[in-house]
Amino acid sequence: MLSSPPGLSVDTLQAKLFPDSPSATGVQRRLYVPTNGMEEEEGIRHEYKLHSIKSILARQIFEIPFSHPKELAGVFSILRQFAHVSALFKSCFSPVAGIIPKTEDSVVAAPLGDKEMDLDAFLADGNDTADGAAQPVPVDISATEGQSGAFTLGVIFPQKTGQGVVGCSFEVGRNADIRVTELSADDGKLGLDANGLEWALAIGSDLGIVVEWLRQRS
């Protein structure tokens, strides 16, 4: 049984991970993702936005009471799950995180009432320029609770060709087990299957690198 000190309030997972983010505008960061391509020596800029379709509640754990060591097996599987989800989120939205260094640019949040997205801008390749500066690749991430206590993360971003979008959904279950539930590209050319994506998400905790890996194959 997991317990927390008396009086500790339960909040959304987003608020626990990113307490300094304004709740009205959500969590968004623009990060620099290094690449090895000769045509992109300066790397690619991703602009991430996190959408919580339904609030996921969480709380900090300071003590884990138990009467027998066998009880810890189930607890550790849950802790591994939350740790992996947190690492994936923080690789995109935390100012200093990720297994590969990135430099962060400030992002000015759009007004809450302005919900329209320029489709041409979303589908445009990240190498397109405006006013002499490379435009970041927009990456939308959604988080919901799936079945059997799993977290479902959805990711959508434009293809490298600029002709469509790549969409993928995956579950992070107990013990940080990864299961891809959807992986598709508008033109059907992705060069990667669900098993390959599961492997990439399981061995790494940097979602931005995985997104760019997929984008380069689209």
C-alpha cells in the first residue's frame, strides 16, 4: 500500500512534473535536438505541446509500508512505470533533462482563446525558414489513462517531406512495459514497424530523439 504524509494534496501528473508551468496555457517547450545528418549540422528544433485529454492524478510518495518483502514486487513495478513516464515527459518539457544535451529557447504561449492551427505551418518541414530562421517542428503529445493502469501517450508531428503527418500511440504499463497501439504515416511510408518503436522507447528515455528518429524515416 502506498502512503503519503497527512495533508499532502493529490494533483494532476502535469502539475507534479511541471509545477512552474501556467495551467491556463499548458506545458510547452521548444528544444534543440542534435542530429547526425550532414544536411542538418546545426540540429533540428522541436516545439512540444502537451495536451491532457483527461486529468491523470498523482501524488508524491515518501514511504512504502510493507509487512513482507514479497509485497514490494508489485510496488516496484508501479514505480518503474511512473519513473519511465516521467522521464519521457521531462525529456521534452523539463528545462534540463534528456540523455542527449539540448539548449532551450523560450516559447511565448498563444492566447487560450486562439485554438486554430495553421495546417500549412504544421505540415511544413522543420527546415523551412521564415525571416531567415529555421522553423521548429511542431510535436503534439497527449496523455491519458489506458486499460489496466497503463498510461497511453499519443504523438503526432509532420513528416519530413511535409506532405502529411506521422501519428503513434503507445502504452506504458506496469514495470515500464511498452506496447505500441498505433503507428502510421499519411503516405504509408515510415520505414519502421511497431516492434522497432517499442524497442526504441524501452531502451531510451528521450522522447524527442525518438520523434526525430521517426521523422527521419517518414
